[in-house]
Amino acid sequence: MNNQEKNDISRRSFISSAGLLVAGVYLMPKTVFAQTPSPVVTIINAAKTATVNVTKLRGNINVLDGSGGNIAVLQGPDGKLLVDGGIGVSKQNVLAALNSISNDPIKYLVNSHWHFDHTFGNQWLHEAGATIIAQEKTRKHLAEKTRVVDWNYTFDPFTADALPTVLFKTEHTLHFNGEKVLIKKYPNSHTDSDSSVFFPNANILHVADTFWNGYYPFIDYSTGGSIDGMIAAAEININKATKETIIIPGHGPIGNKQHLIEFHAMLATIRDKVAVLKKQGKSINEVIAEKPTAAYDAKYGGFVIDGTFFTRLVYKGL
Ligand SMILES: [Zn+2]
């Protein structure tokens, strides 16, 4: 395998958590965010051919993985409601996956936050019939030119047909297919407008990108994210979940309350270690040299963000 092939696999891992487990992505994940051109471009290119898998969870809720963030699907006689829509270039595979669940029409799409790997499906899903629901700042970011420094990428504004039209400030409730759909904004965490979606009858909670199951998370300081906000969101998720709650993370395999607790402990422990070192006056490179993430790298460092990159993200917020 040459380096280009290794890189291709590494990039593909970002959009396919299932592939992550089998494709040997531990080869080069650390380089993903440091590349020029932006990883956003290579991730979108890889999504064109990504496999999209369907997993039935509970009640009439399925999850699709393979195109950007995890996509939750509530289906039934009222039609389909999606939480996140993946990357638009995966349209054919996402559509085939949706049709494999049922022929019910697509009625609603909830954007959990504004990031491209959750919203670049907005346009085709709206054309297919979806009314798009989002927190008002999510719409604002999508409607403007927005730069994410740590992705080295500037996003153009969405066209009007891809923008959310049903907006809320703190929460929004729908009744759909006999299920309640409770959408609720977090305080600033991964961005400034992450929103969870809870299905109380099925007891399933989609937690947006406040939780990456088994991976260090990205934190988007460019649009209001912070390490302390991520820790606070993890606490909110733990308090909301019962032992039986199925957790749909933004990225990674389906989880449960125990996974949330472990993720929170990882975030809080690394935060405190980095804070002590920074307070001693150490530079970012000196802190990285002390390897404050070492105890967690085997478990969380095998995806897009390795221990060094995560240390930078934490240091930046303290
Ligand atoms: Zn995100």
C-alpha cells in the first residue's frame, strides 16, 4: 500500500465509522487536519463512493452511517423525519438506504448543528420534500460565509433552498408517527448551536457532535465551541440518559450511558492535566511533549483527531 492509498483510507475513515474498524485507519489519522488542501475537500470526495449502512435501533427508528455524521431516521405513516442528512455527494447511497427502510416520503430534516458533514445533504433532502428545522444560529452560520480555522476551510453561504426554515431558540417539539420529537439546544459546546433530539417513547437520544463514541472530538472554536462547553454537554447527556437509553453519537458506533460517562471522564481528566501544565507557563509544544492524553490514546486516538491534535484543542480553550 503506498502513502496515497493509506491517506485515502485515513480520509475515508472520517465518513465511515464502520469502515474504521476494518480498514486499518490507524495508519495516518494524525495528518488529516494538518493537510493542505483542507481535509474538508478530501472528505467530501471520499463521500461520493462511501457505503451507507442502515441499523435498526428501537421502535420505528433506524440509524444510517457512512456519509458524514450519523443520521437518525424516524419512519412511519406520517413519513420520515431525519436528524442530519450527511454529505450531499452521498445522495444516491443515502437515498437507497432510506428506501430500504420504507417508501414513506421524507418530511422533516433536523440539523443538529451547522457542520458540513451533517448539513451538506440539506439541498437534495429539501428537494425531496423535507422541511428543515434548526436552531437559529445554525441557520445563521449556514447563511453566511464561515471560516473554520482548524479545518483551514471557508464555507460559502448555502442557497436559500438548503437553509432551515423552521427555527427555534432553545427548544422545539413535534408529534410525528406517534412519537414525540424533543429538540433542545445545548449551551455552547462543540459549536454555539448544537442541539440534541430525544425520542422519549423509543428512549433514543441523538446528541449531535457533543459525543464521539470512542474518538477524541473536534471542538470548533471558530463558531463558539470550547472544551469546558464539551464537558458541560457531556454532563447534560449523562443526566438525561437512563441505563436503557440508546445514544446516537455524532460520530462512532451507537452507545449508551456508560459510554457517555467514560467520554466525560476522558474530557475532564485531559482538561485538568492540560490546565495544570498551562498554568505552569508551558507552551503548547511543551505540553504536547508531556503527553497529557497518553492514558487515552489507544482508546480515543485512532480516528480523525489523535492525542496531539486533541491536546492542541484543549490547550486553546484554557
Ligand atoms: Zn461537528
